[in-house]
Amino acid sequence: MTSSGSMVTKKRGVRPFLGFIFPGITLLTMILIFPVSFALVLSFTDRQLIYLGSTNFVGLSNYIEMVRDKGFWSSLLLQFGFITIAIPIELVIGFFVALLFNNEFPLCKLLRSLLMLPVFILPVLSGLTWRLMLQPRYGILASFFSSISLGPSAWLADRKYAYLAILLQDIWRMWPFIFMIIYAGLSSMSKEYLEAAQIDGARFWQKLYYVIIPCLKPVIAMAFLLRLIDALRIFSEVYVMTYGGPSNATMLLSLYIHKQAFEFGKISYASSIAIFLLIISLGLSYFVVKKGLRSDIV
């Protein structure tokens, strides 16, 4: 009786548990597992955007085409250039501004709130704003740069400066996001380490290198990871600013996938590139989590 009663109790306990997790599993399947699985299946077929006949299994043909595609490699290079330039600059700015605001001074709270405004601007709106500011005839930034003879009058029509423009737009909009995360980490950091370093006579740069950065290593890694994931899928800002132009100078990987799928109708080929991008994202995320999410000070 005791064993049977315990079994009945366990069964009754399992049912509410399944009832709680079932909605989450269903939602996860709908928004993540099914789309990724569907894209993976499409990447092995010859499916076109406009369905005109049967869908045939083609194996690795789309992936072989991807390896041979010079446009894909150009977009991949631009994407990694974007990541390796924009994110480190955002990290440096956000880190040192967080250090500055970690000290109380007049209007600190007001300025801290104002700094967060760019993060809450929609990516499309941010891209349109920068496009208007860089407009060669009446754009305020274009007029300013022209007055000091910095760059051409039409930045978004120049291959070199168009890429620089999307970098500046992303840095302007996203460094406060890094600042917010690192400032939260600084606020929760134990003051005992800094006090011990102060007693030992450590200077600012010594405290920064030997205490603050090691303590904030998991926080910095998390900020980097979140920005990395977001930067790999950047689309809206570049779409409204340049649409990948001029001459594919800003054709990042997400725009290239969009172009292949909805302009050329090669939905299967676009799916293969998207799966490749997903693999890259997972690999980089795993590396950051494994190497970065552990403080050097115990």
C-alpha cells in the first residue's frame, strides 16, 4: 500500500509539472525548432520562392554553390569586418563611460537616463535618421563633414564611406547597451577588492587591470555575446540606409540572404546560407560562454 500510494502521488505530481512545461515547449517548437528545421530541410532542395512544380532533393548542391559564390564570401567578409570593428569600439566606450558614471556627480542620474535613449530607437528609425543626416543636399552631418573637408558630400553613395556610415550608426545606437550592462556589473561588484587595492597603494590603471576587469570578465563576456548575436543578424538599419549598396559595399550576410530569397527567388539557397550563419553564431556563442563567463577573481 505504501509503495502503490507513493506511485500514485508521483503520478499526480508529474501531471501538473507537464501542464506547466507543455505551453513553453509548444511555444519553443513554434518559434524556434520548426522554423530552423524547415530551413534545414529547404537547404537540401531546389525549392523556389514562387512554387511552379515539384520540389526535388538536391543534397549538398546549395552548400557547394555557396562555397563557390564570390558574393557570399564578400558578404561574409563584410559581416566579420562589421563585428570586429563595431563591437570592440562599443565595448571600450561603454566600459569607460560606465566607469565614469560609477561615481556620483551632479545630474548623474539624469545624464545616465539620457544616454540610454539611442538603444530604445527602432533600428529602422535609426537607419532612416542617419540616412537623412547624411543626405548630400540638406543632411546636417553631410553639411558638417563637407565644411571641414572630411569625405565626400554623398557618403552613402561612396563605397568606402557607406560602410563607415553603417558602422557609425551602429556604434552610436548600441554602445549605451554595453554601458547599461557593464554599469550594472560595476554597481553589484564587491567594494572589498577595490578597498584592498587602495590600501596597497594601487593606482587607477593598476586597479583597472588587476581588479575591475577580472571581476567584470563574465559581465563583459555577456555583453559581448549579446552584441555578437545582434550584430550577426543586423538587417533593418542597413536595409533602409543603403540596401547593400553602393556596388554591394554594405551587403552584409543578412541582406545577402534576403536578396537571394526575395529578389532572386532562390529560397533554398538562401536557407543554406542562413543555416551556415546559424552554425557560425552557435560556434562563436559557445566559445564566448566557455572562455568568458567565469570571473578571474574568486
